[in-house]
Amino acid sequence: MWAQRFVVLKGDKLYVYKGQNLTKPESMRTFGSSMAFKEVRKADVGGKTNVLMIEFGEKGGEHVLASAASSDALQKWLRAL
């Protein structure tokens, strides 16, 4: 199930907030050398579009799926990462 969250990238840290105007993050992850980023096929996520997978360890391990508002927004995220 998808839940709306707001994600902020600052330096080597990824902050996840429950609301856009909140100041305390729900979670935080530090980027490491084993992290990987990739676009996810629409068919693999129930028809959801503009989805990015962030893997935090070995392939198939812990990961986060994030859906951007548009294709342009997704491309901006991929360039930033």
C-alpha cells in the first residue's frame, strides 16, 4: 500500500517526513557505497508511474519505493542521486 510521504535529500542523508510542513523526520538514512538507485517498471508496482527504488544494501534487501509527481520530477531525483 502506498502512503504519501515527503522526501528530502541533504548531502548524504535522505529524510522521510509524514507531512510536507513537518520539521521532525519519520526516518533518516545515510547513503553508503552499497546503495543503488533505479527506475521501477509500471508493471512491477501495480500500475504506479514515475517510481524510483532506493536499495540500501545488497540487491533484494532493504529498499524504499518513491513515486515522483511527474516524469520530469523523477529525472531530477535520479540526477541528484
